[in-house]
Amino acid sequence: MLAAAAAAGGGLTAFVYGAHDGRVTALLLLLCGTPVIALSHAFARRQERIRSLARKFTLGIALAIGLVLVAVGVVAALMFVSPHDAFLMAILLAFAGFLAAYSASLLARGLIEDIRAVRDGVVAVGHGRRIADIVTGSSDEVGDLAEAANRMTEQLSVREGERDAAEDARRGVVAAVSHDLRTPLTSLRLLAAAIEDDVVDAGTRQRYVGQMSVHIRSLSALIDDLFELSRLQAGDIQWSMQQVRLDELIEDTVEAMRPHADAKMVMVAAQVPGGVAPAHANPEKLQRVLFNLIQNAIRHTPPDGSVTVAAESKGSVVEVEVADTGEGLPPEERERAFEPFYRGGDAQARTAGGSGLGLTICRAIVEAHGGMIWFVESRAGTRVRFCVPVAR
């Protein structure tokens, strides 16, 4: 690059003043430029020793101007240039160096302030601040860096919020599982101890065995639901999707739940029009959702109440609703009712008598189908509705 620049300068001089002056000019440029280029590269390899950016700019300009001045003096002495001309050339070079240093300091001042702003912001983020407020006075690469740092801070805040929420949910689930396991296990231990110690008669022993069977079935249901929920949340879904006729599926599910409803003196009915569109779903999983919702509705409906299952097509989805005439659910608790083991109101589980994971599993299954589930506003009782895609 130095040789090309010297040749260009010599060629321009030769075009104006002749070949001899062109050769002299090219030689002069090579003699002046060689030490500047060499020492600039040496300085660049050791610049990590100078921590200030302003000092690097100043030293770079001083290096270039100082070496050029020395080279001019040497060349002037060797080529018998008049001292007057050499002195004027040195003055001009020094003045040009002063102007260059001043201009560089002005440009570097704003750059250094922006870099310090980014540095202070990143240090604050490292100390725990999660507010994106790094402001720079430029729109160049440093400004882009500040915007990237602000976006990083915002994303970090969101991720930490999600992590904290997930951790709180995990702790809540662990606490709820521990509570729901402790009660039946304590009862089982006491009942087993009474039977082993032979302190009860034959009739009481038989009754205790029946109670133990109830607790074992409850524990088994809880463990099965936990296992299924963990698989759903992990995305371990290997279902075969097909066209599902909802009128037949709902009718079969309602008939299967009728003995349970009759035992509680609750009327259960299906209201599905014949022209409802088929759903694109897995029939077993969709029936699991219906079982959970209907069972939950029957559990919270008083005697002589009713549970109704309806379905209707709405564009690209088909909606299914399970409505009961029970005590209902306050609006502020409806969204949290889908959380595992959520206990609202008077601290009693809405899913009392079950595993406490019914609504959570329903939401996971419906969302895995590409649908959604929600509570519908109701003056009396509870209405839960979910939608799944229509089969094409």
C-alpha cells in the first residue's frame, strides 16, 4: 500500500513537473512513509497497554506527525533543501498535526462518553439492575450496541420473571403433592398398624381394609395424573389424530357418567346437534377431557341439580361446553383454577375428592390439540368451554 501511494504521488508530480521530479517525489514519500507505517504496526500490536481510547488517538497522530517531521528534516538535509523551505514545511506539518489531534479529540470525546454509558449500563445489569436505560448520543455502531444491550436487559428481565414464576409453581406443586400424599399415607400407616397389632375385631379389620383400598386407589390416581401431566408438559405426545364425531363421543361419555350422576341425584344430559362438524383430535384424549370436566361438574353440583354437555361448530373450530348448576366459581379464581392443586376460596380444593390435577390435565390436552379452554361468564353455576380444530 505504501509503495502504491508513493508511486501515485510520484506519477502525479511527473505529470506536472517531469520525470526527474516525479522520481524524487516518490523516493521522498517512501522515505517518509516507511518508518511511520512500521512503527504504527508495532504500536498497534502493543496498544492493549494503553487503556484510554483518547490516548490511543493522540499517540497515533503524534506518531505520524512526529516521524514525518523527522523524515522531512533528514530528506531536507540530504537533498540540500533550503532551511527556510524545510522550516516552513515543518511548521505546516506541525500545524496540520495540531488540527488533526484537535479534530480527533472532539470525535473521540463523544465516542468515549457513549462507550462509558454502555459500560456502566452493562456493569449495572451485572449487579442486578433490570431496567433498560442505556442512552447514547450517536446512531452509529456504538448506538446499535447500546440498543442491543437494552434489548438484552429487557429479555433478561422477562426470562428471570418466567424462571421465578416457574420456580414458584414448582414449589407450589411439590408442596401440594406432599400434602396430598401425606394424608392418605398417614391413614394407611395407622390402619396398617391397627391391623398388625391385632387390636380390632374381624368386622373392624374388614372395614379398615376397605378404607385402605380407597386410599391406595387415590394414591394411584394421583401418581397416574402426575405422570401424564409431566409427559404433556414435556411435549411427549404421540397421539394419532383422526376425525372424531362429537355427537357420538359426547353421548357415550355422558352415558358412562350417568351412574355416577344418579348416585349423587344429579341429572346429566347431552345437547349436541346432528350437524356439528367432526373434530380433528385423538378420541381417547378428548374423552379424557370430557370425563374430567363432567366428573368435576357432578362433584360440585348439589342434589337435584343438572349438568349439560353441548357442542357447536364455529368456523375452523368446534366448541364443547360443560355447564352445571353448582355453586359456581368466583371470577378472580377462574384462571388459577387450571393451576395444579390450586385451592381457592375457603382454602378447600375445588377438585376435592380427586387428584387436584383434572383441570390442569384438561388444559394440557386441549392445548396439545391446538385448542384452548376457558371459563364462560355465568350468573349461576359454572360453564367450562374448550375448542379444538375442525377436521378437514
